[in-house]
Amino acid sequence: MINLSIVIPCYNESKSLPRLFLACLNACKGRNDIQFIFVNNGSQDETKIVLDHLLSQEKYNFGKSVHVPINKGYGFGILQGLAVAEGSILSWTHADLQTDPKDVVLAYELYKVELESNHCIVKGERKGRNLFDNIFTSGMSLISSLFLKEKLWDINAQPKIFHRKFMNHLKKAPYDFSLDLYVLFVANRIKTSIKSFPVFFSNREFGEAKGGGTLKGKFKLIKRTIGYIIELRNDIIKGNR
């Protein structure tokens, strides 16, 4: 019986996948109640080929794949993975190895009772980052909290973990990186407790950051996040949220 499903969106992550699979194997060692769902999110490299090869190996029988032909966004890929998840507790994290998949399992065990009773969602709080990234995170958290009048912190931190019943409140989920913000926003709106736990954040070794990893990426993420915040605020004013 699957209790915990962990969705990992993969966009052009072919070089990261062998180490990622070993990390996932270590995370669920000795357990058969954890499922990993690897989403090939419209990759243009050999991600699909590498995924299929790894999942053909018996030792990786904890995993399954979803192949999205055309990339429609980070959030879209995650939603496709969640759609086939079997666990009562759902989650997602990144494929870039900047955080350990084992963090999801540790957080699940720490808040297991509350998660299984649908009394909270759980999110990571990134540690070990440089000063500039911390300032960026603080700024985005402040902007989000002020505009939406909700307490929001480290919006894009991984992982996100919640009971599958929480999915009933995600009918208007965005298809891009705003999904992380949306989940926290919804949790606050329906008075669901948000629990944070520390995750060590290391440097990416393979590939390119898809979100705010570069200065250009950060400006793009800021622009989109502020735009989405305005969308949410307008919906609140209109009574649609």
C-alpha cells in the first residue's frame, strides 16, 4: 500500500537522473509504502531515454514515469504527476539535487499524524544559501504577504507535502512556478496550518536552473510572481477566491 507519493518534475535533467535515482533509493530504503513519480516535463534532451532505462531496473521499482510531450510549465508537470499518484499523502520536490529527496520522507514522518488527518500542509525552509538568495527570498516573501494579506515565507522552498483531500481546493492551480505560491495561499485561505522544516540547500551540479537560479531567472521569476499576486488579489476583491 502506497502512503506517500513524491512527484519530481524533470525538465532537461538527463545528467542528474542517475544520482537522483540513487538518492531516491536511499530515501525509501527498507520501505514499500513510498512511490516516486518522475515527470518528463517536455524535455528536449535525453531525459525520457534515461528515465525509461533507470525505471527498467528492478532496484528502482519504487518509481513510475509520466511523459509530457510539450512543456507547458513547471506547475503543469507537477499536476500531471499528482493526477496519477496513489498515496494518501502527496508531495513534490525538485530533480536538481539541491535538496535531498530524503527530506520529504523525514518531513512526512515528523508530521505524519497531522498530515494523515488533513490538518496541515508541510513545506521546506531552505538553509545554507548565500546572502543574495536569502535577500531575494525575504523580499518575495514580504511582497507576497503584504499584497495578499497572508503570512507567506520562502514560497518556492521544497518540498510541499499535503493530504490528497487538499487537492480539492486546487481547482485553479497555475501551470508555472506560481504553483508553489498558490498552494500556500490556498492553505491560508482555508485555515489549514502550514508547517515548515529546515532543508539544506546545496549547489546545482548538472544542467541549468529552471527558476530563479540566475540573475536573469530571478528577474523573470519576480515579474511573473508579482503578476500572479496581482491576479490573486483581484480575485479576492471580486470574491472569486
